[in-house]
Amino acid sequence: MWIRLTAYFIFTVIAGSAIAAGYIAFITLLGIYDKLLVKLYAIRLTYLIEWLIIFGGLTGTIIFLFNLQLPFKTVGLFLFNLFGGTFTGCLAGALAEILKIFPVISRRVKIRKGMPYILFAAALGKAVGCYINLY
């Protein structure tokens, strides 16, 4: 039994490391991380933010891997989702700005007015979908 758990642990660490390295290489290669820091006016906090991202990913991995139950109630869940959604939204916004995807979409779909409303509707739909999936 312990051989199976050890092999499972080694495999998950290797697989998780490969996925994390690919993700970090992707956002670094496209310059998303640098653009996000410029938008947040946080260039001087680069190392702190990098360590916070690493710590958050490691903590999330440990919680998921060992199926830990956190003593957070509704308020803790709200804060966790708020910060996670903010990070994901900022990262997606930086990616979209790097790739200049919003002007391309607006030209192809021929939408000149209302783009902020479309983005807000997409974000609201994502939030509602996450809330529905929660229960």
C-alpha cells in the first residue's frame, strides 16, 4: 500500500511541476506577467508577487491533493473566490491586451459600441455560473 502511495505522490509531483512550468513559461513568453505588473504599478514588488503566486499554487495543490477541509464558512469562501477571480480576471485582461484580441473581435463581429457591456456580461455570466456550480 505504501509503495502505491509513494508512486502516486512522485507521479503527481512530477506532473504538477510540468504543468506549472508550462503555465509559467506561457505567461512569461507572452509577457503577460510583466504587462500585468505595469498595469498594477507594482514593478518594485515583482519578487513578492512571484513568491505569493508560488505559495498560492503550492497551497492549492496541497489542499486539493490531500483533500483538506478548511474551516472557512461563507465569508472565507467569498474572499477566496474574490481573490482568485480577481487574479484570473487580471491575468485574462493582460493576455487579451497582449494579444490585442478585443479590437480583432470587435472588427470581426462588427461591434463598435457596447464592448464594455459585453465584457461585463461575460464576467457576470462567469460569476453566476461559478455560483450555480458551487451548489
